[in-house]
Amino acid sequence: MWPFIFKRTLVALCVALTISVLSFGLLQLSGDLAAAIGGPEATAEQVERIRIEYGLDRPVVEQFVTWLWGVMQLDFGRSYYYQSSVMDLVVERLPVTMTLGLLSLAIAIGVSIPLGVAAALMRGSWVDRLAMAIAVTGQAMPNFWFGLTLIILFAVNLQWLPAAGSESWQGFVLPAIALGYYATPAMMRLTRSGMLEVLASDYVRTARAKGLRTGSVVFKHALRNAVIPVVALAAVELGFMLGGSVVIETVFSLRGLGQLAWQSISRNDYPVVQAVVLIIALFYIVLTLLADILNAVLDPRLRAR
Amino acid sequence: MNDSLATTPAGAATRPAIGGGGWPRFRRALLAHRGLALGAVIVTLLVLAAVLAPWLAPHDPYLQNTANRMVPPVWHEAGNWEHPLGTDRLGRDYLSRLIYGTRISLFIGLVAALISGVIGSTLGVLAGYFGGRVDAVISYLLTTRLAMPVVLVALAMASLIGGSLITVTLLLGLLLWDRFAVVARSATLQVRDAEYVQAARALGCPLHHILLREVLPNIAAALIVVATLEVANAILLEATLSFLGMGVQPPLPSWGLMIAEGKSYMFFQPWVIAIPGSALFMLVLAINLLGDGLRDISAPGGRNE
């Protein structure tokens, strides 16, 4: 077990390093940084001074090592636009994105697991067909459009919930639905197929033959086994949702990381962009690592790979 | 956006389909499988709309008419048959823009899927065929690619290079190859030791012959299914990028851009976002139905979800 965890962690670290090279490369691609910081009115001498002050006259490799060294100490440099440390901006915005991500995940789990179980138990019934229909439409719904539709329906017409803002919990409900809906189909399908597989297995048949009640068989024996891969998938989906927050936070004007990233992209504020890309990628890497380990702990066959 | 297929622990939905059957079998399956038939009909109609746009569109999609702005669709009291779906904020005919928008969505979907298909299938086939170190390197590339938040990276790159039809298509083509690689790899693993491949090796056939003539045709069915789903994925992502202002630029009638342009009017005239949004939803839904249906009929054993 431990060699597997060690190997996977090592790969995850390498991936994280590769991503950090890529996000640093992003900054280099954005053209003459000193001129960008100085703005259109800066004179040649001012640009030169900025170049030296920000260390932009150094070789690229040296700049990268300096940047990476800073990142490892949680220092992502300074924002061009806000003139404050990128880390402060991130710390300020992260709680909103995490709240949104976890709430979306809770909604996705709350919908997909009961629905997947019901679909498997009543295979071929209207419940199963409804679950399939939800899965198929969920995959086809553009999430920004779904978000706008929710705003029109629940915030403007019914006036149940606010359309924007992250000041109160009500502001998170609609965005979490819009973001969570997207993760539902995959988790629902996995729950359904897992349940079908487990229900057909020998130990469930034995449990049934022992005369255990159906409820006890389904919830104590079958669900516990079927739900484990779904939990692993949920971790991965959370990673995707943090990445998808850029769209939903923009639609609902939530002051989170995603909105910060989008605004920084529009302002050419690349230190912030590369920090957010890296942070979201790191979350994803850690979450998939946890999912891999969880799967391997539960299914020894996977460790051999 | 949602790469769950690639990360599903058991690769539940990626069962490679082996075995031909040709057109008669496809026609029979088309008639028997309602989802597939519905998807095929809608996709055919929308492809026809894209091809025949100049003859179908009642007006020039770029012609502005400030005297005729924000005319509601014909089912409203103030609507008229001159503009069946109304006009936008610049007085351009909405139906004509919608019809021409089909071209943009289909172009980006098809070309991006083609590019990512070539990249992903090549990597996947090589990884599956050679295994060992080649597989390790390609799997590492895949893990790294999966850790990058697609929307965020695409947004940042599009803003660096400058958003346009071509940049968006290329970016999506370069980003969306992961599922192709996963499926091509696992399908190749299944056929690499098949007798006909061994025979070709024993006959001393050159490598490109074995890969292109023996392996590729036998994994094509699985790749076509992925291609369908990836076309849908690329269409959704293009709409998202255009909605956020970093994709296709005005005055092109991209559906995502139409939703972005209608956003400030949506509270009083919800149809401005409802019409392009529904079109997008319908197109993506139809392509997904087609893809799911193709998977069902090509996988022996039918629906195995």
C-alpha cells in the first residue's frame, strides 16, 4: 500500500511542477512585462527602472526559480492592477469559491446518489428513465445559460433569492445549483451502474437468502460498496467545479477566485492569472491523488497498476 | 469541461466497441434506438440549416436597422412575421443570426474535435501499443493536461493571442484530446495482441502499416463515439468563451456571443437569451444523443451504463 501512495504522490508532485512551469510560461508569453506594468504613458527610462525593480532583466530561468521559490513560501508576487500581494487577493477570495464548490458538490451528491440508487432499484421504470433524462439534459445544458435562466426565474420573476452577491447564504443557492447540476450526470450514472453491479453480486444474494429485509440489504450491504467509487469521483468533480467557478462566479457576480481570474485576464494582470491557474490545478491534483488512494485502499487490484 | 469520463475509475463508459456491421446494421439500430434516431434527425436538420443558411435566412444577419431594435418574436403581441424571432439591440434579424450561428458552432465543434482527435488518438494508440516507457510518458502528459483547468487556460490563452474563430478552434483542439487518448489507449491495449496484429508483425509489416491498417480500424468505433461527445463539448466551450468575451468576436453571430449581448436586456425581454440558449442546448443535446446511441449500438451487450 505505502509504495503505491509514495509513487502516486511523487507523480503528483512532478505534475504540479510541470503545471507551475506552464503557468510561468503564460506570463512570459504575455509580451514585454515591464512595458505592461508601466502603462502606455511610461517613458523608456521608467520602463527600464521597472524592469530592474521587478527583476525582469534577469535570465528567464533565474526568474522562474525566484518565482517558484516564492510560490513554495506562498508568495505569488504582486498584482499589476491592485498593487498588492497576489496572496492577499487569493486569501480574500478563496472562501467564496470554496463555499460555492462545497455547496455545489453537496447538491450534486444529494441529487445524484438517491436518484442513482432509485434508478438501479427500479431499473427500466419511469424513475430510471427520468434519471437518464436528467443525466442527458444535464450534460447538454450550457452552465452560464442555465445560471442566467435561474436568475430570471427565481430572482427576477419569483423574487425568492438574490441574483448576485456573496454577502448572505441566499446568494450562494442559485450559483451552487447551476454549478452542481453539471456534476450530477456523471455521479448519477456511476451510482446507478455501481448499484446494479453490487445488487447482482454473490454477497447481496447471500444476504437476501439469509432473509434480510430489502431495505437492510440495499442500504447496509449494497449502497456502502456502490457509493465508494462515487465518493472518489466526487473529489475529482470538486476539482472540476473549482475550475468551472470562473464562469458561474462571473454570471452571479460572486467575489471569488474565478471572478478574480476573469477580471485579471481582462486587465492583463498576469501574476494573478498564473497564481489562480496554479492554485486551482493544485487543488485538482491533491483531490485526484486522494481519490486514487481511496480507490486503491478499497480495491487492491488497482494497486498493481 | 466535464472530463468525468476520463477519470471514472473503471472507465465505465469507455468500453471499446469491436466489430463492424456496416450501413444495414446502423440503419436497423437507428430505427430501433429512439434516442439515436432523435439525435440523428435534429443534427441532420441543423447541419442542413448551416449549409443552406444563405437560402434559409430571411435577412442579412449583419444588417443593422436602428429603427427596428429589440422587436419581440412573433408570438408576442408586438411581434411580426417580418422578423419571426425578433431583432437584437442593433436591429439585426434574430432568426438569420441564429441560422448563421449554426455554422460557427458546427465549424468549431467539428474542426476542434478533428484536431484533438488526431492528437489524442495518436498518443493513445502509441501508449497502448508500446506500453512501458512510452505509456508512462504519455500517461504523464495526460495527467498534466487533466490537471489544467480548461476554461481558465483557454480564457487566458485566448486573451493573450486575441480571441477569434480560428484561435478558439485551435485552442480547443489543442486542449480537448484527453478523452481520445484514454479511449484509444485502452482500446489499443485490447487489440494489440490480437491474432491479426500478430500476423502483421510476423509478416514484417512496417510499424505505420500495423498501427494505421490493423489497429486503427479496429478501434475506430470507440473513437467515433468520443468524437461525437467531444464535438458537443467543444461547442459548449466555444459558447462559454464567447459569452465571457474571449471567444468569437462581434459581429459574428456566435450563440454564446448572442447570449452575452442579450444579457443586459434579459430582465425585460428574456427571449433574447432564451432563443440562442435553447438552440445551443438543442444542438448539444442532439449530438450527445447521437453519441450515446452510437455507443449503445456499437458496444456488444447494449446499454451497459
